[in-house]
Amino acid sequence: MVPGERWRLRVRLKPPHGFSNPGGFDYEGWLLRQGIGATGYVRRAAGNERPLWVRRSAGYSTQRAIVLIRSSTAITRAVR
């Protein structure tokens, strides 16, 4: 996966849920304040794919170049 790619995935989402401990961290409230309305995970499914016909999103070339430069820099550092 690289920035700008679009995937079709089967996911399981549920509303945020936090523990109600008095004086404790309000995870549910924090998620909602961050604009996160659901949490979940990717389900294993035959339909999970990156369609070959998908158009790249705006800025794809720039995002991909950044990822490639960062990964090649990391490889160069590891080889030294």
C-alpha cells in the first residue's frame, strides 16, 4: 500500500466505546472530538482488492514519490 491508492475492503465498524471509570481517560469522548465516529478492522474476504481500473487520487504522484524516496533512503541507511 502506498499513499493515493484506493482499495475496496470489507470492514467491520462499530461506534466508539470507552470505559466509564470516574476520573479516568474518556477514550470515547476523545475519539469523537478527533472526528472519529467508528472503530473497526478489515475482515478477510474474497472481495478485498485494489481494483486495477481505479483512478489515482489527486496528488498521487507526489505522495508516491515521497514514499519511494523515504523507502530508498531507509534501504541505503540499512546497507551502510
